[in-house]
Amino acid sequence: MKLFNSILSASALAMFAAPAFAQQEVIWWDFLSGGDGVRMQKLIDGFNSEHPDIQITGTTLEWGVPFYTKARTSAAVGEGPDVMTYHLSRAPLGIEEGVLSPITDEDLANAGLSTSDFFPAAIDAATSDGTLYAVPFDIHALVLYYNKSMLEGTPYLDADGNLTGIESLDEMNTALQTLKDNGVQTPVTYQTGGDGGLWRVFYTLLSQQGGEFIVGGEVLPGDNADKAATAIATMKDWQERGFTPEQAEYEASVALFSSGESAFQLNGVWEVPTFTDAAANGTLGFDWGAVEIPPLMGQEATWADSHAFAIPNEGDDTISGEKRAAVMTVIGWMEKNAIGWADAGHIPAYLPVAESDEYKAMEPNATYASLANNAAFDPQSTLTGVASPTYDAALNIIGPAVHGYFEPEEAVQQIKDDLTAAMQ
Amino acid sequence: MNTRRLESAIVTGFTIIVALIWVFPLYWALVTSLRSENRVVSRPGLLPDEFNIGNYADALFNTQLLTWYVNSVGTAVIVTVVVILISMMCAYALSQINFPGRRLLYLVVLASFMIPSQALVVTQFILMDQFRLINTWGGIILPQLIVPVTIIVYKQFFDSVPREMREAAVLDGGGDYAILFKLFLPLNWGITTALAIVTFIGVWNAFFWPFLVITSEDMMTIPVGITQVNDAFGLAYARLMSVALLAALPVVLAYLIFQRRVTEAVMISSGVKG
Amino acid sequence: MAMIENRRKRNLTAMTLVAPFVIVFAVFFFYPTIRMVQLSFTNAPLIGAGEWVGLDNYIRLASDRLFKTSVWNNAYFILLTVAPTTMIALAIALMINRLKGGMQAFVMVLFFLPYVLPVSVVTQIWAWMLDFQYGVLQPVLAALTGKPVAVFKDPDWVMPVIAAITIWWTTGFNVLLFIAGLRNVPAELYEASALDGASQFQQFTRVTWPLIWPVTALVLTLQLILQLKIFDQIYLLSGGGPFNSSYVLLMQVYREAFQLNHGGYSSAIATVLFVLIAVVSVLQFQLLRIGRSRQ
């Protein structure tokens, strides 16, 4: 059979196989689209025009489970990219799956970088047992977007047109109820029908109570379970009172805000360019702002994650030598030009850019830059992160609970059961 | 007579209304695709009110749609030609030559018709990895070459070719290959194009296997490409609909032009119409 | 002697004629089938070797809730599609059959058009039509049920809606088969029964139905085989949700193998699916044969 296999594969290869790639072509995968995608494309074009000897060929795949499924499967069969974007929240899972190739000191030197150039929290999230597995690119978090035009005439705008007077859940609910009473269909929008949106809001509300999702390998131990139930109950209450949209897919959740139907939006900083661009084109039709999520549950905290660059581990096919140096050149260049990425709303993970005057002058980034201190990253666990069992739980348990299919306490118990089972 | 005419008018009218409702999704996709994104989410009416082809330009130039067309058409044509050829040869042998193992082979063909190869994707994928055919046309094509139903249909048609014609050809000194390609193929040209059309539509629409075996954007086929590479962020309904319609356009056009032929093909290849 | 020589030569020719198919079949169907069964007794990842674990995977299947949901949903989907699409196709064919000439061709095109669309185009159009916030069909659903329905997020709606979309997509094919069948019914039979004073309904039950039974049986068989392998529409529309309530076997095979890297366990599920399809096909084949011989 072996001989037969190889004869067949040889002839099949001769007939159909794709042509070999040029030596210094860097195959790049990301999951960045919309405003993010446009800015990343600009960076890639910028790199390509400055480097005639290295050319990036980019592919954008669908965010979330589809991306990470493809990345893992392709790496396993030696068909992965040379470099890919990766969520640091998922790094522990990626390391366990053996998908990430360690970034050595030599690699960093090739990129002209060192670990001390980055926010320590981001480097920590990318490190396991003293080995670095990814190069952090940004920190991005959940923020509160608001429609200034809709809030005009309410007590929630100060003289400069900035959001004011929402410092607790009660105040938030009063504001939402007032809007609802004034005929606003959906006062606050977020992705109520998808894993990402549900998890981000839930994790923010949990962290604002000082709750922790995983402690010492146990899911929601002790009173963390009660805090999780409170977080879900809050989201459920918003749903029952008609404050949030029912089962909104990601796009619909954004459209509700951009079409002026929602006064508030709970979403990541990455949508900043969508509204900046629309306002610049004159198609938005209202003034808007974005602030750090107010301490609704008592403490200041907001869900955060990082995009990072990673090199897939493909066994014998893992890139090395000149190709690897070229990839590190790409990564180094991206970090040093991260101001173009900050334009997409993100906080650069690379300190020389994050601390530059140019960055400090950017709006609305500067308004919410404070959140870097209150960022609540996902626990370092193989259970959490984008496209992880926890995201499944957000979609399959938190979502239905928010929409009234389960009680919050039941949902918490089910999360604990499911994730504990997944640990084995 | 009058009530009959009235009745027939009612039936005609009713049928046309149902047919129009049936294609409403396509109409709505078209209307959406011609609107600006902002208009789309402003809860507009059912009638077209904007004629914005920017979405189409965007779809054509900012996605790899053209590359995916090439991959889809290329792989679908190769699969179709190879399937037709190997099925015809196999069916001819099954129908005309009494070779050892003939009954067994036919049983295998019948059985594999009942069991879709979708159940085998995991091991087929592993096999493709061993052949290093992930992300190649070969990877898309090879497992799709098994279409036992074409053998079954061909065999039925070959069985009904009059014995005398074949015997005459044998007396003329023709070998089996000559008989197949010079006698049986021309005699069964109708069923051949019919099977080719039906096979082509099937392969063109295949999603699951190409979705598994292709990971790089420039090797994707149309059905896979438009789902894997999309705008997950920001507003994109109109754009999504333009991409979807452009993706469907070539085969829809081909169908509209050759609709008589396609209708015939479906009827003949299923054996309902001889 | 010459006869034997001749015979041997013809056998050889036959071998070369069937060889391409047999080779393709052996390599891409038979060999993967054997490998699948082998793998199902191991704990192998998707790519790479595993250890023999005996029946462990099958034992695990017995208590896997998702597996039970998937088996049930495969059956449910068949129930929701096979007979309905056959009836709808027949009804449409009967309507079209009464039209004449160009009008008939035109209406036939409208019904067949969805069938030539790639599945992902179909799902994207319907996902947009049924979008909870902006879908054009939501007012219709609201009128019928009192409020808009997030159909792909509601465990009661998700399977019927995906079935309805599938019927919309594929019915055109079956309509053509029925029209071909109806054209085979000799006009004299209708005239004769009309002379006997048969009503239209009687004409249908006495003349049309018995004569198109073979086509009906064909449509049922093709549909059953087609719908057992449901994956695309569910993956693209609901992803198996909400809370896994629309999972089917092929989705679970995909999830275990490609998302969770459990090649062995996924092969066990695939083996069960394989056997299930074989059994159902044979059963249906026999049933229809009995049905046909009774006619």
C-alpha cells in the first residue's frame, strides 16, 4: 500500500499541486475585518512597500472558532501560515494544543524587540514556564459607546457633551428606563446572541464584583458562583426590561447603535474606527463618544484581551532560518508602527508607542486609556479564551439564561459542570 | 366551457403567485445588495429605492471572488469530465462484458450509492495529508470522483442498446474501446450531457469537503470562500448580499441560458424520462 | 482455443475499463472506511498515531448527551424534510403541469432556480431574511406568532426552519422529476376516466397517483440518502446551537475531529453514522420494493 500511495501521490502532485512560493513571501493569517481589517491592510501595504525583499500575503479568516479550527488543523498538516494573529486569552489552550512555536531571544533580537518593551501583563499572558509563545500587539477592552445626539437634553451629558452621572447599576438602569420611556426601543445594545459579546459583558460584570472565574483550577469556587449568578441576573434583567436587543447577532448589535436606534453600546474598542469612518464620511448622522465601562457592580474593571503575533508550530515544517528572520522582521516593524493600529481603537502593547505623544493625543483612545489599569484579562487557563470551552458555555448557557431559558443559578451550576467535565 | 376557462385562469394565477413568492428571497437579496449599508438598516420598504453598485465593485475587487471562480470552475470541470469518463468505462464493462467479479462489482457500486462518503471525511482528510494534497486542487477533486449513481444510470442505458448493433460492430472488427467511444457514446450522447450537467451542479455546490481540505484563501472554491472570508465586524449586509449574488451569478446565468437542456438533464439522468 | 484466447483478451479489456473506477474507489472509499473503523478503536488525534483503547470510544458514546441529541436530530430532520419535500414537489408539479408552453417553462425556471445556488449563498440569503433585528420576514413571523422570533436561537424553531430552507433550496429538482413522471401518464387515461364521470380528485387517486408511484419512490429514496448527511445548512445557519440543540452526527464528527482533535472518538461517531445510513437505506429500499409490488 505504501508504494502504491506514493506513486499515486506523486502523480497527483504532478497534476494538481500548487506552485511553490517565492522564498521571502510571508504567509500571514488574521481574523481582522471591518475597521480593524482596513487598518491592518494599510499596515501590511506599508510594510510591503518598504521591504522589496519581504512580501506579506495576507488572508483574513472568520473570527473565532472557524479561525482557530483552521489554524490548528492547518498547522497539524504543515499547511499553516508563517505568522498569524492570536488572542492571548487563548494562548494557554494554544500552548497545550502544541500549536505555538516558542519565540526565542534570537527571534526577538531579529525583530529588534525585547520583552521589557511591552506591558508586563501582556508578556505574562504570552509566557508559559518561562517560554514566550507570542509577541503581544495590543490590549483591547470593552468600552461603553454613547450617542450624544440621543442623550441631549437628559442629565447624562455635561456641558461639554461628555457622558456623566452613570456611576452605578442603579444610575445606569434609571438612564436606560428613562430612554425606554421616551420611546427608545433598545436603549443599550450588545451582541446578546453570540459567544464573544455575552462573555465580554458577563466577565466585566463578574470582575466588577471582584469575582474570579477560575481559581486554583476550580471553576467559580465559593462565592464567585453567587457573583456569576448576579452578573447573569443583571444581564437577564436588562433583557426582561427590554433594554437590550433579543438574540442580536454581532452585526445587528452594531447596526442598532450605528443606525441611531440604541443610545448605548457595550462593545470592544475595535468598533471605534467604524464610527470614526462613518462620521468622517458624513453617513453616521449623530455625535458619539466612548468611555471606560462605569463601575456598575462596585469596582472598576473591564474585560480585556490582547491580539498577538504567533508562529505556528508545524513539527518539521515549522519555519526556520531566513524565513523565520523575515517573519520576525515583519513583527518588529508592526510593533514599531503600531500607531496605525491604535487608530483602530486599540492600546498598543508596545510601550514606546503606547507612551508616545502621538498616541496620547488620539481620541477617543485617550478618554478610555485609563482602562489599561483596570483591565480584567481572562484567567490563564486552557478552558478560557476565544474559541474555548468557556466561549461555548457563554453561547450555550449564558445566552439562553439571559433570554429566560434558565435561571441564573442553574446556568452557573451548568457552567461549572460543563467546564469541570472539559478539564478531564 | 366558461367555468373551465375561469378555473384554468385561477389555477394559472395561483401558480404564478406561488412561484413569485418562491423567488422572493432572491429578489430581496438583489434589492438589499443595491442599497447603501445605512439604508439597509433604516427599515426600508420592499421596493427597490437605491441603485448603488458600489457594493458589487467592492465585492469584486476587495475579495478573492475571481480566484474562487477559477478554483470552482476548474475543479468542477475536472471532476465532471473524469467522473463521466470512468463511470462510462466501468458501466460499459458491467453492461457488455461478462468478466469475473462483475456481479460483485455491481453490488459494490449499488451499495456505495446508498452510503454517502461524507461519513468518511476524517480518514479521507488524513489520507490527503499523507499525499500532501491539503490545499490543492487534487485534494478537492480526488474524493469527489466517486459518483456511483452515474455508473448505475449509464449501465441502464447501455443495457438497452440493441444487441445486434453491438454484434455488428464486433463483426466489423472493433475492439471494446472502439465500440464504447464510436458506438455507445454517440448513441448515448443525450444521457452523457445530462449526467455531466447534473454532476457539475453537484460539484459546483459542494461545501463540506472543500471546506475541510482547503485552508488557504487563494485555493478556496466559491461556496467555501464566501463563508470563510467575510466581514465579521461593522455593517455589511448589503456587501454580504452582493458577494452572495456574484458568487451565484455564473451558474445562474448558465442555467437561464440552457434551462431547457438542464431540465431535460435532470429528467433523463434520474431515469424518469427515457 | 481461439475462443478462450478471445475470452481472456476481453476479460483483460474489462479489467482496464473498470480499473480507473476501482482504483479511485479502493483508495478514496474502501481504504478510508477500513481506516475509520480501525481508528475508532484508538485514542488517536486527527493527525498522528494513537493507542488501542478497545471499545472505550463506543462505551463513551452511550453516555454522550450530544451524541443522543445528534442522533435524534438526524431522525427529526429526515422527518421534517423527506416526506414534506416530496409532497410539496408533487403539488407544485401538478400545478405546473396544468400550465402551457412558455408560461410552463417560465414557472418551472422560477421553482428550479434555488437549486443551482451554492449552499452558502442560500444560507446567507436566508440568514439575512430571518435576521432578528432587520430580517424582512420578521414582521411575518410577528403577525403569525405575536412577536418576532430569533429562529436560529430558539430550540423549537431552529430545526423546522432549517428544514424549510432546505426544502426551498432542493424542491426544484424533485419538481422536475414529478413533471417528467406526469408527462408519462397517457392523456387517454384521463379522458377515459373523465368519461366514467370521475371527479378530479378521483382522477388523481385512481390514475395519477398509481402511475407516478415509481417517481415518488425514487424521490423518497434520493431525499433520504441526501438528508441523512445533513451538515452544511446547520453548520452555516445555527452552528449546532442554541445550546447544541441542532447538532447532527456529521457536525459532531467535524467538531470532535477538527475542533477538538479527537480523531479516534470522531471515527467512532462516523462509524455509527456509516452503519446507520446503511441500515436505513436497505430498510427503505426493501419497504419501497414491497410498496411497489403491491401497486
